[in-house]
Amino acid sequence: MPEIASTAEDTLRSFQQHILSRARHNNVVMVGDTGIGKTYVAIVLLSQQDYSRNKRAFFMAPTRQLVLQIESKIRQITTLPVRAYCSSEFDYWDEYQWEQELGFHRVFVTTPQVVRNALEKGYISMKNINLLVFDECHHVSKRHPYAHIMKLYDPNAHPDDKPRIFGATACPTQNCAEHLCAEIHKVDLKEAETILYAAVAPILYEKYPRKTNKGKSDPALIAEDMETSSEDRTISSNLMADCHVVIKAIKEAKVAEVYRKLLNDGKKKIPMTEVTLTAETEKFIRTCIRLYRSVGLWCFYRFVELELERLTVVSSSAFGLPGTVLGWDQDAVTTILMISAERTKCDFACTPRVEKAVEIVKHRLMDGRKFITSDEVEASDQTTVIEDSDCQLLEEVKCGIPKNILMQDADVIVDDEPAETLDKSPSSDQSAFKYSMQGIIFVQTRVECRVLTEYLNDRFKEKELERDSPDEDESANEDDDFMNCDFIGDDEANKFSCILGQMSKADSAAFALSDMKTILDRFQQGKTRMLVSTSVSVEGVDFPLCGLIVVMDPVTSPRMLIQLRGRARHNDGAIYYLGEEGDVMDEVNYKSLLVKAEQINAMNFESDKQETLHNQPRSKSVRDLQTCQFVADDCQVAIKSTGAIIDLDSSTSSLHQFCQSLPPLLFDVNPQKLFTIESLTTAHNKQMYKAKVSLPNQLGVSACESGLMPSKSLAKAVAALRACRSLYEQGLLDDKLNSIYRKRKHEEGNINVDFFLKRL
């Protein structure tokens, strides 16, 4: 018997009930503003499914942040056994591990790539799925894992042999419902209902002063500072002339020398060539200059520290003591200390863009000079009288709405639900608003995200105490207030946190950073007041108390602007879009995006680019490309007994996985030399490509070639598919189309090499 949601169905609003009634029997795409309850409808739909006969439901979201949040919401609302899956480790699970998971859980909240891999390997089938939920389903219109999943969906199958589909999005595309084989339903609310339910915070275009270059501009002076030396030759002359401050700091602290040394020491097994070292050093210095231009001197220094610390840890001896510099390279320690001293002396120097963001945070989330605390809110007047004019609009909306519907917000805070309940009386006290509000700052790159987070934490911890103190007598008392607020202390006291996408050991932005779940939990609990994030959180952070959004870099698409607007969930929220004074093109682009966003909200897609065959999965579009030398059998390798499949969209990755599974003691496979691309020009002066796959000779597999293809990626996919077919015929791929030498999770060190030893 299916589990029942703890929140009764009669608490649904009328438009939610209408969508739910359609979704019980049909494939539906629900379109509406953020905050109207799209995710809530999907969760109620999950609770009404029949999970007998080994049927399971999959709730997919494009980002890890959304996956973790949705799993938490399902646990709060239902009694369904649920688990989140959003790591690459699930790509290497075998059928036994999946069989166990399918027995333990009924709802799987995952990123779409996990579902795609499980379907293609035959671990699960469409017959065993009762419901597929596509959150942010507008991605299905491009070459996305959503599209690859729908490629395996048969709309003509018997209803018992195919899942029902529910999609949700605030920014649809013209054909997203068609790609999901669904009917689209747009939720149109009245103006008063939109204000009450949806996240429709205003977008404010804020200008910051143009940055002035106070450094040296005379090439002669720059050349004087940069005397010829071995490490300076890696720095091109145009870089030296562009940012004198950065180059001077790098020279004085011997950063380039230490960076090259650590980089080479960290690659002990495969030493780096001089050309590679020079290229990596040049890339590092370019990143330093870009950071200096974008966020300022303090952040540049901090980035150098982080990068050198990461490389030092990698290259240090195995006897290093965590938390200390024991075992670290002494030259690296000296350079790090010199850079740290310069960072301390620079007095939190930053660009006007960062200064504008600091000003906005102080104005919106701080009272005077510090963050509002819960003690100050409790000490304020709790008997504030509400003016009739302030509640007139809410009373108009409440009239005619059943009381039990209003209780939907009071029972549990759900993603895509109203941020505030109607039973709570809004306070006119600005301190209460500021205490309850949180925010997100969006930047463009991962490195900017990390160093800006540390800049804001250090500045609001220390410098704001000194700059804004009215006099010495009051300063001591106010310092005590900050101590009571846990403003000064260990990392747990930080009010700003950095949230990134997929982390990597070779990424200084993710070095010594807390895991995403911990950061999101702290933000949800109010311990973190601000998140600094890349665009990965545009679709991934939905909390009712988030009311301040600062966009520090230009937005490139109207759908991204719509998503940003949906992140401000607080009743007093606002979005600040920062632009440089005098940058006319940026302002024109901003206004153009506003117009296009309104067109999308009105279901007008004239401004969208037309979908082409190249935007669709290769296995679907290749048959319509008349320039390809193809037959139908070349499009996939399918095993009927297990349901496993490799097609043109997965062939390249499958071949790379096979090569990675080969015993390294017997084979030395260079991924960069696995493919050979040949370019040809046809009689019609059209460029065509042919790819060739060369596997190790010991495998006994002959080279596989593609025909003439219009793109390099398609040529590689065709050649890889033919190589995978040959590997299966030779018995090197099993019936699940996995390498027979793939490492299992519980057999990390056990590799069967008998097959190769016999051949040798």
C-alpha cells in the first residue's frame, strides 16, 4: 500500500489540485513562477504511487544542491524510503549493488546522469519505474542527460510498461513538453495571488564606479623592476605591462620559482617537461592578474596562498603533520608567509565592484555596522501595531481562500512554497526583517567564489569593527556584542560560506573546503547568513529566508535571469544586478534580458534560438544527417538478455572507462593518443572528419575507423562505438557492457589479469 503524505491532499491550492488530477493519468509539464508549489505537487504525486511489483520512482534534478534539498523535503513530508544519489561513484556500481538499493528504497532522488547510466547498463528498466520527475525540465531541449533518458522512453508502450512523467520549470522552452511526451500546463495567477505565493522580488540595476589604474604605466619603469632572470622569462611582456602590482609581488616573494618547484615535485611519477612547466606557470600568473582586476589585491594575495598551500601539501613528504607546516618545503613556507604579510598590510583592498557588494550587504543584512542578532530582535518591541494599509492586500487575498489551504505553509517549509505564513503578523521593525533574511552572492568563476568568501568573512569579522567605531569608549562595548554574536572565532562562526559544483583535488578553490551538505545545512539553520556561489546555485538553493541576491557578473541568458529572480524567497527580498558606470552595452544587455524574460513568462518563444539536429542526442539526429556514411546497425550495441546498450552518445565515455580498467602494469594507454582525427575537404568545399581508434596490440582488436562525419565529436563517437562492438565480440565486455577488468567497490585491489597473461 502506498505511503500517504503527512500533509493532507485537501491542503493543496486549487491550481495545484488541477495539475495533480491531470498528472495522475497523463504526462504533465507544470510551468509557473518559483514559489507556487511545483515541487510540492511532485512530492504529493510520489506519495500516491503504487510501489508494488517492484515499481520505483525517480525524482531527478540537475544539480547536487537540488538533489540534497529535495531528498530532505520528501523525508519531512512523507514516510517513503528515500535516498539521494549524486556522486560519480554510482557510475561504477554493479547489478548486485543496484539490486540491494532497489530493495531498500522506493524513491530515488538523483542527478539525471545516475539514472541514465543505470538505464543504459540494464540495472533498471522503464518497466520497473512508475514515475519519472524532471525538475527544471527545460534542459530536455538540448543535449542533456534528460534528453538521453527520454531517448530510452517508448511512448507507444503499454501503460503498465512505461512510467508516467511529471516535469516542472519556471522557464520553459518551446518544445520541452514535446520532448517529454507530455501536455503543458501554465499556472496563471492573479496579481494578488502572485504577490502572496510566488517569488517575485524586484530586480535593481546598481552601478559601481569605474576602476582607475593607479599602478605604473610606463613600460620603462616596469622593465626596471623586472630585471632579467630565469623565472621572469615565463612571464610574457604584455602581462608585465598590464599589471605591475601583481608582477612585482610575484617577483619579490619568488612566487614563480616556488610554484614551478612545487608543481614539478608533485609529479614525481611523471616529471613535467620544461614546456609544460612554463605553460602552467603562465596560466597561473594570468589567473592572478584576472583576479586582481576582478576582485582586488587582497583576493589576489589569498589566491596565491591557497594555490601554494595546495601544491605544498601534494608535494610534501608522507610524514607531514596535518594542521602544521611540518614536512612542507621551506621555500614554500617562506613565500606563503611573505604573501600573507602583504595581504595583511593591504587593508582589504578591493575593486569598486566588490566594495559595492559589501555596501549592499551592510545595508540589507546589517544594522549600522554589524549583523542583526536574535537577541536584538527579542529585545525589540514585540507589540508593534500593524497598520490597516499594510495588510489590506493580504486580507483581500485571504478572503475566499479556505483556512486549511493557508495552513499548508505553516505545517512545513517546502521548496517552491510561500516564504512566510499568513498567520504570522508582519513586523514593521527593520531589525526583524534583517535578522530573518539571508542572501546569495553570485560570481562567475570558482576561484573568485572561494577568495571572495574569505575576503568577506575576514572583513566583516575584523575591519568593520575598526572602521565604523564612533569612539574608543563605545568600541569596547560593541566588541563585546560581536563576541556574543559568535562573530569572532573559529571557522564555525563564519557568516559567509562558499558553495561550488563538482570538487577536485587539483582545484585550489575547493582546497580544505567543507562538503556541500554541511554548507547547505548551516545555511538552512541560519548559522550562515550569506552564500557566495557560482552559477551552479542558480537552480539549486531555495530557502524561504533567502531574500538578498547580488549578481556581480553579467547574465548571459533570460532563463538564468528568471532563475535568479526565483532565488529571492523572502517577503522583503530584492535582486541587485551590478553594472559598471559608463558600460552602455551591459545596461542594454540587461534591459534586453528583461524583455526576453517577460516573453518567456508569456509563453512567447520568438527570441529563442531554433533547435537544430546538433542540439539533439547523436543517436537520434545522426540518421537525419545525409552527409554521414551510415547504416542503422551502426547506431548502437544492444544486449537483449540484459537490456544494456551503448550508443553514439555513450560510446566515447564507455571506451575511456574500458581503457582505464586495463591493468597498468601490462598496458600503458595514453588517452590523448587513443583517437586519430583526419580532416578531409569534399568536392563541395565542405570540411569532413574521419576518426580512428588504436587500442593496445595485446588486446587483439584491430583499429576501428569511422566514415566521413561533419564533426570531430561525431567521428570519434562512431569509431568508439565500433571499437566497443569489437571488444564485446572478443569477450572483453560482459553482458552489461562493462569491462571484465573493472574494479568493483569491494574489490579495489583485485584485478584479474589471467586473460592478458595467456595472450602474452
